Amino acid sequence: MEDRQNNSNLIKLARNVAGNAYVPYSHFRVGCVIVTEQGNLYTGCNVENVSYGLTICAERIAVFKAVSEEGPEMRIKKVLIFTSTDKPTTPCGACRQVLSEFGDDFEVISTCNADEEFKMHINDLLPANFDLKKELGR
Ligand code: THU
């Protein structure tokens, strides 16, 4: 059976979900797939709003879908992001913080129309994340 978690399958899923993006303002489509420690896959695309600040990025939609399906113990194993660009795009700061809440050693892979790929661990993408365990020891 095909490994649903292999990167070429995840790229296909992220590219497909980017096609669902609601982007009448930026026309910038983003697709994201989260693989959880339980082995499930959750997709997300960006959804914009006429009140621009209410826009939600693809990454956060995928995280929130994962938590709402698996519950508060959900842990991220891998994140794959697709943008229809010539260079890979890295996740915004808000999404880095939200992603970092659900794991500390997972890989974030960004892909694009070209073969080029960007790969970093969440701890390197956001080394000084806000974390109550660090701040208050709880
Ligand atoms: N966007 C994402 O979906 N993820 C990111 O990490 C960066 C930005 C979206 C938000 C908005 O719909 C569009 O890209 C342009 O900023």
C-alpha cells in the first residue's frame, strides 16, 4: 500500500488544498498538510476576509482541524506547505508560534512550483517561542 505520509503524496495533497484557498484579495494560494504523531493527515488552505485582519493562514487552519479531530493531546510530526511560487515560502510568525505549541522537534517543509524545497525544524524557525513551561515552569 502506498505510504500516505511520503513527501510526494503530501505535496500532492498540499497543492490540491491550495486550490481551495479563498483569496480574492491577495490571490496568493497556500496549502498545508500536517502529519500528526497518531499518523493522521490534516489539510488547510488560507481563507481571507474583506476585513483583512480576520484572514487565517493555511497552517493555522490545518492545526486547528487537527486539534478539533484528535483533541488537545494532538502532536505534530511533520508540516508540509505548498505555495504556487518559484521559491518556497516560509510560514509567518503567527503560524510559527501556533505550530510550536504542538511539538518541538518536527520538520517544516516548504515546496513550490519549482523543484526547490525549504526544510527546517520548528525550533530553528522560532527559537524563542513563548511557552508557559519555559516562562513559569508549568
Ligand atoms: N498566508 C498563509 O496562508 N500562510 C503564511 O504562512 C503566510 C501568509 C496567507 C495569508 C494571506 O491569505 C496570503 O497568504 C497573503 O499574505
